Amino acid sequence: MPELYAYTDGACSGNPGPGGWGALLQAKDGETVVKERELCGGEANTTNNRMELLAAINALESLSRSSTITVVTDSAYVKGGITEWMWGWKKRGWKTSTNKPVKNEDLWKRLDEANRQHKVTWEWVKGHAGHPENERADELARRGMAPFKG
């Protein structure tokens, strides 16, 4: 049975500004890619963190059935939020440890719901460090941003 991976990235020109997200989904049998799909999109006025979140959300929401998947992100914000901070935010009614509203709460709730539909392993990789799939996700994010750049 092939293993599923989603490589996700967000991009923003200015922060806030026009932005894009990208996700490369791959089914792998060992090191061999047996199937892949590219997803991307963007918004006219957004932030890098929102685009990073939307990349992961769209990757998970694109799966037609409950799956075991590894999501690879270069966003410490996304990985930290979903694996470490979210339980505290939920316990405190979507407030941070300093009692401030959680930024991007709408997207965190969507990611939480998408995450619960699957068995997800979250991995972080250093961005712009030559990781081939991360570089492709970055290209997809830039493609998603392109229609919104003046």
C-alpha cells in the first residue's frame, strides 16, 4: 500500500499583501512516486501564515476518504500550532497563553477539523534548503499568488 505525503507551502508578497498557497500530494511506494497531484490557490490581501495554513488545510480537505498521511511543512507556525499549542488554545476558548485571541482562529479550526478526519504525522523541513518536494510546493504557492500580484 503506498504511503501518502503532502508537501505544503505558503508565499506572500508583502505581509500582508497578495499571497498564494501550494500543496504537492504524492503516493509513494518506497522512494517511487506512483501518483501525484498539485494544488494551489491564492488571495489578493493575506498573510504568509494564512497561506501556510491554507496549504495544509487544502491538502487534507482534498482527500476523498480518511487516510494516513505525512504532512511536510516548512512552517514552524503550522507545525507548532497543530502539534503543540492547539490543545491549550481550545482549553482556553481560543485564547493564547497571554489571554489574547488566537490569530487566524478561523483557519486553525478548519485545520483542526481536517486533521481529525485523518491519521496525520506532521514533519517540519527547513524552507529554501534544496528539499525537492518543498521547492515544488513553493513553486505552486508562487503560481497560486501570481494572479493577485499587480
